[in-house]
Amino acid sequence: MHEDQEWVNQVLNGNKQAYAHLIHKYKDRIYALLLRMVRHPQDAQDLTQECFIKAYRYLHSYDSQRSLASWLYRIAVNLYVDAKPASQRKQNLLEVDEQMLMDDHSPETIYLKYEDLEELRYQIERLPETYRIVLTLRYLEDLTYQEMSEILDISIPTLQVRLHRAKQKLRERFQPAKEGGTLREMC
């Protein structure tokens, strides 16, 4: 974090090459987050670029007591929320992890894992946006509660409640499958 602050100070003092260093350091993480949310590479690239343009424009307002990564994530999430109407934001936030599928090489096991992931993606898509975002930040981006709190500008207790409710809603949606039938038929 101290290193980032040094780079930010250089940018604020007119060194534009220092900003190129920060872009290089964080562009892949920001792009990956946005790609999980918008599911279209070109849209994710556009939003990533917009994120860094906006960050540059408002770099003077960056609070050095907070993580630069969290600040950039917050800009990215806000751009995502502002970019599309709510009806268009319902996207798949989980991608199939090919490595996970390759752990067991039998075709039956691969198919079952893939089917479970597809069902999970389907159910996450149906959650309200606030729940989808916290699940993405926590489990796909592996952020801490503190980082998520800063990104979403909510208290940690509020974040914990949202995360708990998101997991609870997913559990409720998966419960009927245990009792027989498919989730899509029952939802």
C-alpha cells in the first residue's frame, strides 16, 4: 500500500509514466472483475478503460489511508452499476473453472461438475444485484470484508448481512433439488 501511495504521489506531481505503472499493476484484476459481471470481453475492456480514466481524473481525491486496489474496485463496480439498466445487469457472474473440471478425468464426473456449476450460475443470475456483487467480490475476487466494505461503501456488519442473505437465498434455491426434481422446474 505504501508503494502505491508513492506512485500516486508521483502522478499527482506530474509524472504520467507513474500512472502507467499503476494501470499495468491493476488492469488485469479490474478487467477480470468486470468480465465476470458483464460477461462480454469488449464491454469489460471498455469499462476497465473507463475505470482508469475516471481514477486518473479523481486521483487527487484518493484517500491514502485506504487500499488503492479497493478504491479502483469501487470505481469499477460503480461503473458497472451505472452502465446498464438493472434488467440488463443480470449476467452470469461465475465462469466455469476448467481446472476444477479437470480434477477428475472421467466423463461422468466432468459432466456432473459442469452441470452443477451451470445450475449455480443460473441461480446466482436470479439473485438481486446487491447479492450477486457481494458473492462475486468475496468468492471470485477473494477480497476481505474490509476491502469489500470500502468498495461498496457500506459497513462490515451490513456487508456480512448481505453475504449471509445471499448464501441463504442460494441454499433455499438448492433445497428443492435435494427433495427431487430440478431447480429450474421448481423456481
